[in-house]
Amino acid sequence: MDSKVRFTPELAAQVAESDTSSTAAAPVAAAPASLARPPRDVPRRLTHTREVVCRGYEREDGLWEIEGSLLDTKTYPFHTVHRGHIPAGEGIHRMTLRLTVDDELVIRDAQALTEQSPYRVCREVNAAYDGLIGLRIGPGFTRRVKEMFAGVKGCTHLTELLGPVATTAFQTIWPLLAERREAAGQGLSGEEKPPLVDGCHALSRDGEVVAMRWSAEVRARW
């Protein structure tokens, strides 16, 4: 298990400024210069819907619970070798991933649930996600779990849920902890750059939003 690390502003900054993905992305091939942009007003027909919903909960025991769910449906009948005929609108994948984490974003418990899947053997891999226990959500997390559950070691869809669940954990925990620490007089000093600054385009230190929140004098000390 990872050693306990206090969820400090510095750690928050690392999480905020990282997409928690791998350190090196594969190069993307450039599109041919002659590739024409297609028209945007062409009639279309809905065939598939994927719904991903993530929720964060504060538990009464001081821990946090982050739950992500995924549902795939099609607008036409579908067939698999185990389930046979699947009517239009019925779930093909209906899965949930639930993580219990502490203030430092260390995963204390993990539960993978498969309610609907194309094959009855899909749920056999759910127990593998117990391996998340002890990991800390932060830079490198997505890369690590993709390695842990690659190929036959995991479920593609449950593993995909880990990305939005990880960012939901940050969105759930950090604002409340920051508010409580500030109320207790343990907030950031004027000398420290807030963790979310420079974490995205909107929160660039030279941008409008940051200038409205912090004076030029304060920003000069970061």
C-alpha cells in the first residue's frame, strides 16, 4: 500500500495540472491537407448511446465514496452468443465502479459491479479491481491502472470508468477540504499559487478569471 501522503495544495496542484494519464502520448498522424471538412447539417440517425455518470459522496466515517456508472444502449435489436436477442433500448453494458478514498485520495476500498454485459463471463474479472486498494489517485494513476488491467486482465469499460472517477474524486474532495482548512486558518498564504491556477486555459495566471479573483500584487508573488 502507498504510504500516507497529506492531500496538500501542492498535491492538489499536481492532480489539477495533470490529466492523470501516461507521461508520453503516441504521435498523432496529421490529416491530409486535401481532406475537406464535411457539412454539419446532414440528417442523421441515432444508433448508440453511452451514458457515463459519476457522483461523489461524503461518508459519515470521514471517508469519501466516488461512484461511476456506465450504460450502453442501441436503437436497434442486438444479438450476442450468451444473451441472445437484446431488444432496442435494453442495456448492453451496465456497469458501476465504486471507490472509497480518504482525504489524501488513497483508495481504501474498491468494488466493480456488472449488472448487464454482452457475455456472462464478463463479471468474472470484477474481483481484479480489488487491486486498486492502496493506490493513490494522482499523476500517473491512469497509466498505472491501464497497465494493471490491460487486455485479459480487466474489463475495457470498467477501466475506462477509472478516468472520470479519478477526476470526480478530486472535484468532490478538494473544494470541501480547502474551504474547511481556510475556515480553520490553514488556507494558502498569499505567497502560494492556488493549485488550480494554470491548470487549464480558463485559469491561466495571465487570464481574465484569475485577474478578477486575485490582485496584481498577489499574483506577482507566485
